[in-house]
Amino acid sequence: MADTDLVHSSWLDQELVRPKGVTLHSAAATGDLFQAGAVPDHLTKGQGQMVILAEHYDFVIGGDPDRDTIDLAILEAGTGRVRDQTADRADGPGYSRLLAWARQHAPGRRVWALEGTGSFAAGFVTMLAEADEDIVEIPGQKRTRRAKNDRIDAVQAARTALAETEQAAPRERGLREALRQILVTRQGVLVSRTKAINELKSLIVVAPEHLRSQLRSLPVAKQLDRIERLTSSVGAGVEHRVTISTLRSIAARIRFLSTQTADLDAELSALLSQHAAGPALLAEPGVGPVVAAQLLVSWSHRGRVRSEAAFASLAGVAPLEASSGQRTRHRLSRAGDRDLNRALHTVAITRLRCHDESRAYENKRAAQGKTHRDVRRSLKRALARRLYRRIQAATCTATAFNGLTHAA
């Protein structure tokens, strides 16, 4: 990491790294997760400039997707008046009927404003994208004390999109979705494995002494090997027999989950090698396959996160100004993608432990009176900048190469 990348990461130096067009009301300054996105290219006026849907579309179609149904509402972009509403099943035939209904009641320029584009609305978004429909993603609606139902939520989704000046495009599927599924599955396997190990440890504590003495001082791997060799004689008591049977059951579960983790790690490495930015990220000190995959899942695709400041805001590592009167200060942001934040945290603590340049930076800031926690936060902000630029550079090169290939 270049020294300039680290120096500019100070809390009080954030003004130096704010890109042109990022205002105090943009995602980089407010920490708004939703505003870290982007709209299709034909809506982009320039970095940091406002995008008003009413200037580009005649109709905004708000959607409130659920597991079994999708409610839609068509609003006139110029007036905000509700033109029509409908609901249908959340399946293939239902999607087709909803699109036909939209073409009939919202002819001309229209845009879909949907929440849950990565969950309940994922199939619907895929179908709309294949039909060349324009889609923006809106954040989940906040609960209020006012009346609420699916029809009202669909109208509110459209009005939210009309009120926003920074629109977010749905995340990509394909390779990104494959990486996300591996990460989610792997996390579930690790949680189950940890729970199984805790069960094994607890059972060993209360096991009969002649069993406990064989197992309690061993590491987990040797405990599993020893448990596999345990036998129960014909005349053994019921407690002894059942304890051994239970230990074997838990040990088999731990081995199975460990095998699953290894298989998922291998699949994750294979998927990363297919991504244009995968090798570039893995070459960075402190970035392993899991961290690299999380960075790519949160970044999604070129154009969704418009700048490195927005990426830092998305990760919750951009400090928020909390000044008042004569006092100028910044506070920690607790918003954003916490999985991305955890990935940057992993890289930061690894670099502070074994990366010479990062350790030199820590010593320099410590001499200036900064605490270890302050240094780590600054380093995470610098890492967000560096890793975002690595991803952008790698994917830009790949995009240019693909364009030359198609032209040839």
C-alpha cells in the first residue's frame, strides 16, 4: 500500500479524498447504503449529478414483492398520481401477465421501482431485464404507524423512487450470485460446525471419568481420531454405551461439515479465478478467497458503486461528520454492508500483524497520539479505497479486452 493511500485515510483528512461531485448529502457523506448504487447508463448525467426519474420517464411502476404474490402500482411520473394497481402470483406465468399489464397501462417510457431485488423479486427482475425493461432498486420500507398493506407499499415504492436523486441498479446475478450462494452456504456450515464442536466439548465434560481423561486435553482433530477408536464392551453400562454412541455421532457430524467446508472453499477458489478482478484481489496482502469473494459480491458490477467514497460508505468505513458550533469531529458509521465491513476488518488486522508498510503506518499514527482502534479504522478506510480501485482497474481492462475481441 502506498504511503499516500494511508496518509489520506485520517479522520480529519477525509475532505482530501472526497471525489468531485460527492456532496454532504450524497452516500459518501451520509453513509446511506441505498445511495451507493447506480442507474442505467442512459440516466447518468455525470458523476455526482442528480438523476430525477420524472425527467426521463412517463411512468414509475412500484412493486411490493412477497413470497407468493407481487403487488404493482403505476404512478404518473410528472404528477405522482396513481394510475392503476394490480397483483398476481410470483411465478413465471404471473410475471408475464404483470409485464403485459404494465405495457397496456403504462405505454411509453416506464421504469420499475422494486425492493427485494435480491430475494422475493429476484425472478421477476431477471424476467424484466431479459425484456429490456429499466429497473431501479429501492431500500426496504421503514415501518410507520400509518395504515399498511401490500397495495399501499407498492405505491410507496414508486413514490420513494421518484423522490430519490441517486438511483440504484439491481445487483448482477450469474457469477456474482454464485459467489454469494457459496458464501452464504459456507457461513451456515461453519456455524453448524462450531455448534457441533461446542456440543462435543460439553459432552466430554460430563462423560464418565475413564472417557473424559482420554479426551479432555486433546485438540479437536485428535479428539475425533480417538473417538473413532472408542469401543463399548458387551457388559458395559448404559451410560457408557450411550456416551460413546453420542460422541461418535457428533464426531461424524463435525467431519462431514469440515469436508463440506473444504469442498466449498475449492469451489470458491475456482469461481474467483473466473472473475476478472479475482486474481488482482488475491494478490493483495491479507486478502484470501473468502474476503475476495465478499468484496466482489458487495461491489456487484461496474456502475453500481459510483466511486471509492461510495464504496467506503457502503462498507460502513466512511466516517460521518458530527460537528457542532466551534467543534469539528467525526464519528464511526455503523451503517452499510456489515459483511463487507467484516471483510475489510479481516484484511486490516492481518496487515497490522504481518504487513510491514501497515505496521509502519500504525507506529507513525501512534506517535501522533492515535489509539490502535483509530489506526485500524483509518486503515479500513484506506483499504476500501485501494481494493475498490483494484477491482475497477481489473474489470475495466477485462471490459476493454472483451470489446476488442468482439470487434475483431
